[in-house]
Amino acid sequence: MSNRLHRLMETGRLSPLSYHFARFVAERCGLGEDSPLALAAALVSARNLEGDVCIDLARFAGCPLFRDESDAEAEADAEAPVLAPTAPALADWLEALRAAPWVGAPGQGTPLVLDGERLYLGKYWRFEQQVADALLARMAPVPDLDVEGLAGALAQLFPDTTGEPDWQKAAAAIAASRRFAVVSGGPGTGKTTTVVKVLALLLEQYPALRIALAAPTGKAGARLTEAIRGGKRRVPAAEDVLARIPETAVTIHRLLGYGPNGFRYNRDNPLPADCLVVDEASMVDLPLMARLLDALSPDTRVILLGDRDQLASVEAGAVLGDITGHGRELRCSPAQAVLLEQLGAVPAGALPTAASAPPAADAVGLLRVSYRFDASSGIGALARAVNAGRGDDALALFAQGRFEDIAWLDAGEEAVHPDCIARAVDRYAACLAQSDVAEALRLFEQTRVLAALYRGPFGVEELNRRIAAGLQARGAIRLPPRGDGGDYHGKPVIVRANDYEVGLFNGDIGLLWRDGEGEGDGPLRAWFPGPEGGVRAVSVRQLPDHDTAFALTVHKSQGSEFDEVLLVLPAAPSPVLTRELIYTGVTRARRRVTVHAAPAVFASACRARVQRSSALAERLGWLPVD
């Protein structure tokens, strides 16, 4: 393998996995150390680790690869070496890849797949094709649809009181009339209430319908369980129908029976479910969505719930965004508009239509009204400005001082503003002053510090360290000799791995606590909210892999909501700063959000969007965005 790629690995610009994969592929194909195949293999592996499903070769052809700021400095010095290798011209690159024995055409099962000008890791091409095939097969309305009966049932569950379009009713009509649907909307738009009504509609038509509820994380599953239970109390359906709606949601991995030998349920052993509801679908990555859909029978209905404007999954893919058109205006087909009018779901002419609308557009029910963030809500106004990419307008909202539920803190150039740490310490000290762990957990869940980065002066690690130090100075906690790395009374923890034996899952948050008055003299145990509203204790020795949780990344906060959020953004630009990240962080707050940032960096981040290379949207009929 070329010294250049090895040096890129040594300097941290190429992961060891990507380097060794490129080396392995080149050696097995008997190609030179600097071959176009080696560069392509390293690049596709590296981009996959960053969330891309594939690479668009035209985007990289003829350009330096794995470049950073130090290369620009080296280029200015004619005698200094430049690490970044340059990709071949597109035509030459394509020719070299087509000739390589480990690169095949779509469907050939090779380690690398060249599909047009896109290069995939072979398994990711298969994942993408599986998802596209499974969704397209479910796009049409059900063939035995009882339009008159469904219209009557919709009218009972959604009485028309205003004459304005009821977007929940429209979404319910979409989900009840086809085998695949997405119900998308921001916080407080009623996604769960809508899906409870959909399930009631389906159970009235199919009393023996087997329903499964799932979410990508244990935390999201617990929230879906709670929301379904609350939704059933608000839905005016027959008691026997509501009783047949399940209330317990599980993680997708648990639903599919994941174990040492893989997934129990798959194409050869389908999941016994007639209707599957998946919440927080924006968090589901492409491989997991492929395995989930592969485990369903062709007739199983699928309903995805989520906010299409939130961050994409941590792993590769942006499945919900690909399905819903990545924020583009939704225009359904004329036939779909007619059907929804026949069902009484929308007034005539209320839906924008397009003769060229992709099938996926007909499957999306977009909830447009937030019942949490009304016209007087600063959080709502801020979220709308950020989501529209209007960073300057968002900054103006803070400057105007009209809203009491949003606040701003200027970020210093090298460290988090002291007031940021002081506010966090104030909130958490009140929580840790409790003698009852149940009350401490309740108070702890009201406030959270969220950060864009994990490492660095503005990252989660440093925030957790400084908050713990501040709490110790306040006398709220007593850190062990090795600091926050050890266990102590009052330490919040977030679980990072699923442990089905212990019953703790990725995203669960608890407190280390001793029994007795104050810090007590009992054993230190980890306490978590119980499934039925109480609390439960786990031995510290039984805890799965976990981190301190005074501060979390915005990614880790998905699926959660807090009364108050302190969102910490770095003072310098970063590739992770996008409107989706800021929108997700802001909308985790129910009552108040404080943004800690540099104005120019904040405004720039609002203009940036998450860009992930994938062909799923095009496979589902969406035209490429210029």
C-alpha cells in the first residue's frame, strides 16, 4: 500500500479500517500501490463511516482526497510534501474500476459495486435496493379499500369543527388506506395521537390485526409506550377496539430477536405482525431498515413516525429524509388528492398536486400545526427560522427580547462561557439535593445540556468534567480521587449498549445513588425510571457500557424531551454544524432553550444541510436536487 495512504492513517485523516480495507482490496486484485482502485476503496470506506451510503465519483474525480488545512499550508511551500492524493479524472477512474475484478455491476454480489457513477460497498448497495424494493411494493393504496366505510370512520374520529384542513385527519387517511405510510411532524404536532386513531381505524376493519410497536432505542421505545397509553385515553373509539391496541414498544433489535447468531426474524422467518409502527424513524439507519423490512411479510403494513427535519441516523443513510424528499414541498399525485377528498380527509383543492409526483410523496402525511409551540412561542419561531435556513432571522429573535422562552449566550473563542457552566450547576444542584432518588430522577429529566461535539473545549467530555467540578465546589457531589471517571453518589449515566438480560438499553439515563439520608451509607446502585412509572435499581457492576450524562450530544438526545435545554455550539465552524443539528437541539426543549454559540458560526450552520450520498431517494422516484 502506498506510503501516502499509510501516512494519512498515521495522521488521523484516514481510519485504520479504511486503510486496511483499501490495502486488502488492492492486494487481492493484484494492483499497484497507488491504483485508482485503492483510492476508491479507501474513499468509499471512509465516507461510509461518515454516513454516506455510496460515493459519487464525479464529485471527487480530479480532486485532492482526505485533504485538511495543513495541506493548504504545504501547497504554499513548494518544497513541502502534500499528503492528500489526487483522484483520477472521472473517465479514467470509471475505466479502472470496471476492469477491477472485485468491482461488479449492480446485483453481481461483489465486494464493491459500481452503479453508474456511484460506487458502493457491496452490502450497502444491497441494503439500499432491499429498502427501495420493499417500500415501492407497498406504495399503492390497498386493493380492497372500503372508501365509504373509511370515510365514515374518519368523520367519527376527526369531527370537522373549523372548516380548515385537518392535517392529522389527512395523515390518518393516508396511513389507513395503504400498506406503507409516513406520519411526519415536529414536536407537539400529534404524531402519536394520529397513529392511535389509525390503529383504531384498522382494528375496526380487521379485528384480528396483529400490531407491533418499535423504536430504534430503548429511550424512544419507552416514550412511544407512554405516548400510546396517553393517546388511547384521548381517542373516542370503542373500548374493545382501544383494548386491542398494544401499549408496549420494544427496540427494533429486540423486535427482530437479535442475538449471537444474528436476527431471529428474517425473510425466511417473517415477523408475526400485520401492522408495524416505528417511532423516531429518522434515527433508523439504512442497514437496520433493510433488515427490518426484510423480516416482514409482503402484506404487512408499515407506518413510520418521525420528524423529517431532524438529524439523520448516526450510522450510514438518511432513510426518512430519502423517503420524504429532504424537506422539499410535498405535492401528491392527482389520483391521491381525489382519494383523500373522497375520504373527506381534506377539502377539495387543499392539497398541492403534481402529475409527476413520485409514489413516495403519496405515502407521506405531513402534520403542519404544532399544538405545543403556538404563535407566542419563541422556541417555535426559532425552530421555524432555523429549519428554513434563515440564520440571521433566528439571531434577530434573540436580539428582540420578545420571547421569554429563548435566550442567548455568546461563546468565547477558546472555552465555554462561565455562565453556561453556572446555569447547569444551578439546575443539577437542585436535583442532587433531593433525598429521594425518584424525585431526583424526575428533576434531572427536566433539564439537559446538549452539545454538537463530543471532544474539545466545547464538547460533551469537557462539559461533563466542568459541570462535575462545579457541583463538587458547590458541595452537591463528592468526586472520587480519579475525578469524574469514577463512580459517586449523584452521577448521571447514559447507557451506550443494549443489555436485554439487565433490561437496559442504548439511551437509557439513570443516577448512581446511595440509599439513606443525603448520600446515605448504603451500597451505590444505578437507578432508572421503571416501565410502569416507578424506579428500579441495578447493581453498578451490572451496568452496560455507559457515559456521564450531565451533558449529551444532540444525536444522543434524539427521542427525548426536556423542560429546559442548554444547547452548546462551538465558537469555530465545524462540519457537524448544520440546520438539522440546531433544529433537533432546539426542539428537545418544551419550555425554554438557551443557545450558547458565536453569532457568525450559528448563522452559517443554519445555512448548511446534512448531505449524505445515497440513491434511495431517486429509487423512490424523487428527482435529484441540483
